[in-house]
Amino acid sequence: MEGPRAPGCGAAIGKSFPLESVLLGVHGMRIFWLGMALVILGLTAPANADEARKDDRACHVPYRMTGAQHIMVRAKINGKGPYNFIIDTGAPTLFVATALCQKLGIEPDKKGWGIFDRFEIEGGVVLTKLAGRIETPFQLEGMNNMGLAGVELHGVIGYTVLARYRITFDFTRDKMTWEPLDYNPPPPEGLFGKGGPPELNAMAGIMRLLTGLLGKRPQPEVAPRGFLGLGLADATDGVMVKSVIGPAAAAGIQPGDRLTEFDGEPVKSSADVHRLAARLTAGISVKLTITRGGSRQQFTIKAGEGL
């Protein structure tokens, strides 16, 4: 006894199929499409994993704005420091002050370049065997002489470093995100001697003259940034503690706690906490009020030293 023709296939070849074959064919098609779905998922999993790994490599770099509205970060060179650097997309490369390099024992070659075995920007950005200029640009000298940054500046981070990362700024927070890219920028051309064109060297002389007339050579005291060790997230019922390390863990704060006050000031978002924490320096103690399991508790954290 013959069953109904399978739609399309049976009619096309002019033969009928037993009902059992039709049912087996439908079942087989289900298995086929299920297998294809698993294959597609298997093919897309590595891509998603790669994307996750890229996100994991992102660093959160603390920064602050100077009085002259420059973005300043801190970095260690060959394990020593931290030192203060201005971020400048207009600078063609990394510049490190001559006096600092002499102190660190890093010698320039005949063209004024040096190799920094390990250049570590606070927040986890690490570059090894990094080439940079060993010189003090007149802009840096002028800012230091006039005290425009409020601290001593040791160099400028320019294009050959910045182009390696996708950098995201949020000026309502005290950290920016640096996501590494698969790009190694070429070395800049045209840099030579003490900075290049005569007009720039003339400007350097003018800056020295002006700062000399002003008679203002500050000797700023570098205060290390305070580090609490709190990872925070905004939640519907307040500021949630996502993770704790270092000082926060030692004080007894736990993931899942809700932070309600920072040194007596109410906080409703993680941005409030970041704004208040930006005032802290290493060694300063701060009282945090949290709720845990329905009860209100207070903890005192002594800020550690950033980087």
C-alpha cells in the first residue's frame, strides 16, 4: 500500500514513498537542522569568546584634570615611580624628561631616542621595549616652571602609545577605558636634535624667559592617589558593591553590600562615589555606610596607594 507523496520531492521524480519513509524523512530533517544549528553555534562560539577576551583585556586608567585642563595619568618606568605624564594626541611619540632619564640611568642614542624596558601606566597598561624621545619639550618645561599642572610633570604620552588603544573618556568619572588594538603605529618621522624646527626652539627660549621673569618655580609635593579597592555598579536600590580587594576587603566589606553614605555624604550612584573618592590620597581613612541583609553598618577604610 502506498502512502501520500512527499510534497515536492516525490512529485518531482515521479515515484511514491511509503508512509514510514516519509515520517523517517521528516524526523531526519529535524535532526539535520538541529545538527546545523549546533554547527552554527559551534562556529560562532570562538568569535564570541574572542570578543569576551578583548573585553577582558581592557584597562581602566585613573586620570585627573590639571588646572590647565590637561589630562594627567601616572606611570612607572622600569619599576620606578610613579611619574606624572600628560596625554597629548598632538604629540608624535612618548617624551620623557631628560632629568628623569638621567636619574633612571636611561641613555639616549645619537638621535635622542631611548628604550624603556617597561612602561606601566596606572590601571594595568603595560608596554615593553618602548621607544621614546629623551628630552624635555618646551611646553612641559613651561608648565613646570609656571606650576600650571599643580604637580611636577615628567613627560608626555603621544601618538605612538595612544594609537595602540581604543580609548574611551567619560569626564563624569575618574577613570578612562583603554582597549588594546591589533595595531603597531609606525615611528614618527622628522624628529631630530632638541625638538626640531628653529621656530620651536625660539619659542622654548621665550618660555624660559617668561618663567624666569615670573620667578615662579614651584616644588610641588606629589601625593599618591588613594586606593580603596571597591568595584561598584549602579542598582535599583542604590550603589552595589561588585568586588573588593585590598583595603576594602581588609575592612570587611563584601560583594553584594549596598553603599549608602561616603564619609557622611549620601550617595545614590557610583558616579557620586567616584567624585568623592577622587579627593582621597594614600593613608587617609574614610567611613562608609552600607546595608547588608537589611541591617545598616559602618566600616572604616584606610586608603592605600594607587599603582
